[in-house]
Amino acid sequence: MHIKKNKFKIIILSTILVIFFVIFSLWNLISDGYDKQNKVTLFLKEVIPTKIARNIRDSFFIIPTLKNENEYLKRIVKKYDQLYEGTLIQKIDISSENNNYNFNLKEFYIPFKRIDLLEGWSSEKNNRSKHYLDIIGNDIFLMSGQGETIFFEKDKIQEKKLKYKIIENNINKILKEKNYISGGIRDIHYNNGDIYVSLLFKDKKGYSMDIYNAKFNKNYLNFNIFFKTNTYWDKYTVRQGGRIETYKNNQILLTIGDVTYRDKVQSDDNLYGKIISIDKSKKSFKIVSKGHRNQQGLHYLKKKDIIVNSEHGPKGGDEINFNKYDGKIQNFGWPVASYGDEYTKKTEFLRSHKDNNFVEPLKYYVPSIGISEIEIKENINSKNENLLLVSSLRANSIYFIKVSKDFKRIINEDRLFIQNQRIRDLKYDNIDGTIYMIFENTPSLGVIKLR
Ligand SMILES: [Ca+2]
């Protein structure tokens, strides 16, 4: 009888262990977090469709999900209670992985909508919860995905409240008049007295993105159409691009993603998967590069006359690209060459860009980090080396990449991990070394100072 009892105990114990293991692996599978992705998780993600995994999460994991939601709700209530106060949430010391960079990170509330991760980060609704910022003189200007505009004075980051001021604008009036459904703001950029915004919208013809601009002032921003891309797509996608940057000779730059129309990307008779320069007076445009997928970061190196962009690859293959444009359209390879792989079917991408007449990325990431905005601090030492600052969504990090004087060689790399924060936007203030970041999970404004 004793033996039978023991046997029974062992069976019960092993059953519990097996159940525990299954729950643990499933939890790993559907919970967010770049660093948790081991080979087993990646394999399970491949074999279990996202929809089923989400259903399991919402029914089976109701308690951890609710607990997680509860934490968020507490923060959100606090956020709404303080409205435009911009209260300091926390102040923590934080170091990069290889300890090259040490910061005191300050985090302040911003009065905009948070991204809802239960909806899935790529949902259409969440596209209106991606917010952007720029530095304008002594002020930091922010615009929400829904088109709200606010600012605060730089000095306020020394205090406990940013005390945002609202600037009214006519974005919603434009949407109403034109009968557009808003797809969200995709970037803001200050240039020579004007604010430029890229606006995603949907009308009878489908989805598209245009640029509007307004004379900058702190009372009212009256936006007018600046440039129509006349590029349409029929189904919602995150592969939109939309970054705006100052360029030479009275021009600005704009990135337009492939919006899944990959067959069009390699030809020059359309704007899918391109970076274009737009003349500010004539409003005429030129293609400066093609072969892009979803360019979420854009920076122009004035002294070197180089256009730098970051872009999302497919599964893996996020890239940092350098374009020394000399009148000939540069080709960055998509959808022919990529270091990533297809999500659904097995497509064989060419790997080498150089050997196939495309421009090789300076850097690529496998797995993807969800690469976003890119800023560059030039001439950081006596060797005239430069520092790339790259924000990432999926990897919740800022990457610091030190490169040679000619931007052709990587000297070292480091990474600052900021737990549970997708970092949508990033601006570097070269006057005092402050880095401003948009964290989209809270959402909040992160501030660190680069010494
Ligand atoms: Ca490429």
C-alpha cells in the first residue's frame, strides 16, 4: 500500500511540474519583453499564431493581465489627475550595459494618450498614440498622435513640474473639412520659423500621408497643406515612414515607407519606399534614395552632406544607412536584399548589399530592435569620432554607436536599457547635451544628459 501511495505522489508531482512548465512557457510566449526572447520562445512564436496566443493570454492569464492593467490604471489615474502639470514621476541612476555611459534619468508625465499594448503595438488605433517632439530655441515642443500641441521651457527639467502650455491648432478642423479620418501624426520638425508635420489620413481613395506646415508661434498654429505625396495604399499598415528633416538648399527631406507595396519600391516612378527632398518654395521634389521598407529615423549631416536613416527590416534586418547623395538615386536594397527574413513565407532575400549593387547598411540588427529615431553628436573627441544615438521600440533601449571620423567604421557600441518603455522619439540638444525621449507606454518624457 505504501508503494502505491508514493507512486501516486510522484504522478501528482510530475503532473504539477508539467502544467507549471506549460504555463511558464506560454506566459513567456505572450508577455512582452525583448530580452526574454530565447530560442524556445522564438520557436513557439513561430508555430502558435498571434491571435491564438492572444486568446490564451486574455482567458487563461486573466489574473496577471489584470494585475498588469491595474499597475497601468494606477499610473493613468495619477496622470489624468495632474493634467498639464507634467509631474516628475521618477529620478533614477542608470548605466549602459558596458558601463560607458552613466545617467540620472528623469521621467515626467505627458498629457497624451498611451499606447494600448493589449490591442497590439501595430494596431490602427495605436497609431494615434505615437507622439513626437522637437527643440525650438529654449522650448521643447510636443505633438500628440491626435494632433494636440504643447510646449514647456527647457529650464523646467530641473524642477518637479514641467508646467506644459497648450498651443491651439487647426488640425482637427482640417480633418473635418476634408472629410479625412485621422491616421495619426507621423512626425514633427521645426525648420527656420516653421513647424512641419506629417499627417496620415484615410479618405475615399484609401490611406495616404501629406505634410502640413505652420508659422511657429505660441498662440495658435495655423497649418496649411505644404506637400501632397499623392501616394495611396488600401490597407492599414505600420510601414509608413513619415520622418521629416532639414536638408540643404532650402529643402526638407521626407521618408515614405513601402506600405507593403514592395513590388513598386525598386522603380523610380512612384514614392513607395523612398526618401525624397522637397524644395520649400517650389514644392517640387526629387528622389534621393530608394529600396527602403519603413524608415523611422532620419538625420542630415550638414558638414559632411550625408543623409542618415534608420529603417525596420522584416523579421530581423533593422538597418542604419548612410547616403552620400550626389545626384544619383542611391539604392538600399529592399525588397531584394535584407539581413532579415520573411514573417510568413520563406522568401530568400539576398544578404550582401554591396555584391548586388546596393548600398550596404553601416549596421544591421538581427533580431530586430524596432529601430526608431536617430540623432548624431559630431566630433566627440580629438580623433573627430562621432556618436550615433539610436532609439528603439521593441528593445526598450537607446543604442550608443561610436563611429570613425568618416562614418565608415564602428568603433564601439553600447546600450542603455530602459525597462518597459518603447522609445518612439528622441532629440539631442547640442547646446547642453540633453537627450529628450518620448516613452510611449506611460506615455512620458524621459530626460538624460550626455556629458
Ligand atoms: Ca537595405
